[in-house]
Amino acid sequence: MGGTICFTSFTFAYLSRARVLAETLKAAHPDWSLHALIVDEFPPALDAEALAPFDAVMRASALGIPRFRAWMFKHDLVEACTAVKGTMLRHLLAAGAEHVVYLDPDIAVFHGLDLLDRDFADASVVLTPHQLEPNAGLGATRDNELASLRYGIYNLGFLRACYDDPANGIFTDQKYCDLAPAMFDGVRIARDPGCNVASWNLSRRAITFTPDGALTANGMPLGFYHFTKIGSVGDVMTERYARGNTEVFELVNWYKRRVAHHTLPVADAWPWSYACFDTGEKIPRRLRLLWRQRADLHAAFDDPFVTGAGTLHDWIRRERPALLGE
């Protein structure tokens, strides 16, 4: 395999965003290989061209995770899309990848990410922090710095404990990587304002265009922008902290147009395959939490998604019926 492999994990509801990532990454890094990790089952009517922008496509169910469906039942959608990353990382490294880069599907790349070839060539891990400098004022400190302390200092991780549980010190795979610089050698922090620009750091990063039309962040080339929560209703944090920086809104509007261009109705309307029992009944989060905590239920029921006599659903209906109610 060799070289640099970039991968992203997503469900089909995010395919349009992932296609924008593919479009922009290929423009900036035609030498990289981009892999799509699909945490979903495939819509029957999906055209093969829908995934053509990716160099390789893998289903999460093919990663070799033991008792995959029982494992998947522990996670909601966001948790599942992060929890598969560690196994995918190991898979790519075992296949011979020299460097592995993970980018979320709602990221767009605007400039070559040459960190691997420059200051971090000898690093084992490179992390991009959410915040690079202190905020001014209580409101901005609360919204940005304190949020990073609650949900994680760095904008990704690969390791473990991929649950959305900030009260117990965990937020998907992200929070755990706060420990990485202390626990492991070769961990480096990319303090480039052009990396990981997003609504949570717009209070301290100014987006501008150069005379030739290139994008910069605090005067440095804009490497990638994370368009989290950008949708038809807008993003409160962007509205709050990009006031006066009209270039941010131009960038957001550009992104919305590219997502619309790449939207495929059959994928956009596809419900997440692991959201419901096989009858179509939605799985409440409190039931996933129970399954996560009960080793006896794991041992008793091989596939928690199925219904009928002798299944987890049948046991819950008899023993804990309140868990099935909304």
C-alpha cells in the first residue's frame, strides 16, 4: 500500500459532505489515497458512481470486529462513526501504509497539508488542537476554551472508549487523546492556525483572501476547515464569532453549494441501518446504555437487532418494557 492514506468514516446521510472532502483533498493532494469507511448498510438503489471519488471503500462490518452487530448495538450514530476508527487505523498500517491521516467527512481541504513532510517527519502522532491562543472575554472563553476542556483539546483521536459521556470524562474518541502527549513518545502538536479552522476557534482566527484568491487563516495558508453543524438553519457559533469576517460566510456559502452539488437523494434520504430493530422500531439510547453495561445480555443474545421469541427485544418487552417507550 505505502505512501499516505487518508480515510474518513461516515453514514450515507453524510455522503454528500464526504464527496466534497474527496473533491478538495484530491485537488490539494493528488498523491494521497483516500479511503471511505462506511458505517452503514448500502442503499439498494445506490449507483456505483456515488463512491467513485474514493480510491477504496470499506464497510465497517468487514473490519473484523468480533460480533460486529452486538458491538454496534452499544453505539449511537456519532459514537459508531468514531469507534471504528481505531480498527481502521490498525488495518491500514498492517496493510503497509506509511502515514495515515484521518479527516472528518464534513471537512474541506484548501491547501496542501505538508506537515508530514516538514516539521513532523519524525513524529509518531500529530494532533491538531481546537484552540491555539487564549480567548478574550468570559463568553468566548466559555464557548471555546471551556468547551474544549469538556469535549477534548484535540480534534480527533483513534484509540478507545468511544462513547458520548462527558460527565465521565469521555467524548467519543476525542477526549481520550488529551492524554496522548503524556502517555506516548513521538506525539507532536500542530500549532498551525491554518489547520482545523472551525466555528469553535473563529474568535481567534481571521479568514482572508489573498490577491490571487487563496484562503488564509491568521495570514497562514488555510489547510482545512471543519464545517461542523453547517446546515440550512445555520450555525450559532459561526454567526456569533464570524461577525465582521465576511470571508467566513463566503466560505460557508461555497460549502453549502458544493454539498448541494454532491447530494444524491437516494443516499441523503437513507436512514442509518443500525438505528432500529429489524421491525423498524427505533432503538432508544437508554437501551443501548443498558446493553453496554450488561455482560449477561451480551452472552445471552448474539444479535440484539433481531426481534421475535427468544431475542433481546423479547426480553426487554417482558422485563424492562419502559425502555422501549419514548
